Amino acid sequence: MEQQFDATLTGTDSEIDGTAQQVNRPGYTKAYDFRSIDGTLHLVIGKNQDGEWIRLDGTEPYLSSWIDELAEQAVSHSL
């Protein structure tokens, strides 16, 4: 498992700071778990066999744009 990294998602009112780390999820080539510093947001995304990033778990409600934001940060962090 990879180290945690700092990540920021764009909320409706402000940015949401947190940490993310790669996790193992069967059936997904990659998966990341994001948790906000204040504990109000949890998001787990995974890359399926077709190469699409999707939401696997987390708090409701959520913004669909967070999936792409977190995926971009995770990919850039792993380079």
C-alpha cells in the first residue's frame, strides 16, 4: 500500500483538505480512499477494468466532480 498524500477537493463553498491513500479493492485496477481533515467527507474511488474512475463508497451527498479531481491528484502523486 502506498503512503498517504495530501489532497484537496473543491466544495460548493470552499476547498476541502484531506488525505488520500491507495487501497485494495477487488475488481478494480486502482482505488483511493480520501478522508477530509475535519471528518465530514469520505470518498472511495476505483478504476474499473474499462479504465473508468467511479465512486465506490463514501459520505452522501457528494459532488460527481470529486471523482475526477481525486483521480487526477492520485495519478499525479503516483508519477
